[in-house]
Amino acid sequence: MSLTPRGDLVELFRGIVDIESVSGNEGPLADAIEQALAGLDHLDLVRDGDTLIARTDLGRAQRVVIAGHLDTVPVAANLPSRLADGMVHGRGTVDMKGGVAVMLQVAALATQPTRDVTWIFYDHEEVAAADNSLTRIAATRPEALVGDFAVLMEPTSAQIEGGCQGTLRYVVTTRGKAAHSARSWMGRNAIHDIGEVLRRFESYVPRTVEVDGLTYREGMNAVQIGGGIAGNVIPDRCAVTVNFRFAPDRDEADAVAHCRELMAGYDLEVIDFALGARPGLDRPIAQEFLAAVGGTPVAKFGWTDVARFSALGTPAVNYGPGDPLKAHADDEACPVTDLYTCREALLRWLG
């Protein structure tokens, strides 16, 4: 299927949605976007696997990065797309082919932007972080992610969500002594012992903190628990997995130390960690973006790839069409008005 980036935005959007691109099958969509970008003489285009990097090189004083991922979660009988009541329905309409459509059209229309732009259409976002192509790009082409400011076109209902929370997962394990349940006094029940760990969450008060003018709420929650091997055996082991979502003013040492303080007296094993991202909204270029977009920015609750840009020294925000609460839903749908709102905002910002 061919895409017409300077044509009707809704038709472009539906064309992108109708090219199924579940993680691992981004190739056909990457091919179509590459063909569309190759016809734009003002852009230098590089393909890296199924990631496309298109850049202006006009010698502007500032460079901005605008990025969006091509892949979706698996289809749930919600393709091809359909248009009804001002909404485009279908897999990926929210997460995040609406953002991809806006990117592609603005990349085509903004031939003389007031800032140099790096457009990144990337693959494998909806899977493990190690498979995310931005992990590879950061290692092999780090200059592609560097700029004065970055916008990740994740769904935000066309309002700015600044930075993102960090995330940490750890496991607390209690050890007991196995015995026959008919003679339970001969053993020690590790599941019973985990009760003290769980009670600590009942009294835990998560922190609310302001970072760069945005208010982030933290959360510490048990998300998985397991123990025992049979219905007549006193369990000698029980483990609870905990997820800590933390504000972007914490670094890894601070986040881990906070968890260890809460779990004092128990050993914990950190099994997953990703830093958050400060929004950097105090910078002049961010203020110019706010002025172009309008509205009141809010904190991003959750982790997104803005953290990758932040780690390279590029402040970043999330901004894109579609209600994030509809992401991955079987009835995923994006308002047409969000598409136009985001397109016009980016065009104003890029001049």
C-alpha cells in the first residue's frame, strides 16, 4: 500500500492503521513509510532495520527530535480500520499510529522548519526493552537521538505530558521449613511469614512531589505473589514481586534505597529498573513548545521512551493524538479532531 503524506490526513492515518504491524512484523509499514519519505527532497533518509531516521540539515540554531513507534500489540478482530462518529477505530489507532500519521504529514509539509528536525519512526516498542530499536540506535547511532528538545508522539489526548516516572521491580522472599500439613508444627510456613511484608504496604504513604513544575505521584504495590508446592505440604518459600513507580527526581541509588528502607529486615532482589525522565519544561525551547501547543501540561504517569532521550541529555515530552486509556483496548479508537489538533500544533511550533 502506498501512502500520500501530503494528502488527506484521515486517509493517511487509516492507510497506516490498515498495514498490520504487530511487533516483529513492522517491515511492510516501514517499507511504505520509507517510500513516502524518499519522495521528500528536503529530508536526508537512513533506514536501520525497520527504523527510519529522516533529518533536515538547514543549519538552524536548534535541533529537535520527534519520534513514534510503528508496532502495535496483537490484533483483536479490530482491523481493517473504520470511521464512525468522528472516530477512527482499529488496532493501533491510539497506540500510536495517530502520532505516526501526524509525524509523516508534518515531515512532508514542514519543508523549511525554523528548527532542524530529526524524525524517527522506530520498531519493537511494545516488547522487551532490549528488543526496542531505540536501544540499538542509542548504541550505534547516538547522534540520532541528540537534540535540544524531543517530542514522543505517544497518545496523550493532544495535551502535553511531561517527562515520565521511573519504574523498579523487586522480589522479597521468605524462607520457611517444609513439613506435612498434618504436622504443621514441625515446619515453618513461609506464606504466613509474607504477611508482615504485605502489611507494610497497608501503611505505606506514597510521595507526591513537584518536578519542573509538574506534580508526580509515586506508587509502591505488590503485583505478584507465589508459594507452596502441594495441598498437603507446609510451604518453605514464598515470594512477592513489588513494582515501585517513582518520580523523576530520584536516581537509581535513591529509588533502591527507598525500597530497602521499606523492606528493612528482609532481603530484596532488584529484577528490573528504568530511570524516569525530567520534563525539562523550564528550558526556553520547552516554553516555546508549550506556547505553540497551548493547554496546561501534566505529569506522565508511566514509563515511556522519553527516558531514553533524557538519559542522553535531551529533555522530552509526550504529546500525541488519542486517549491513552484506550491504548491496547479491543475498542481502540482515536478522535479525528486530535489528529488535526496535533498536526496544527507541530506546524505552529516548527514555523
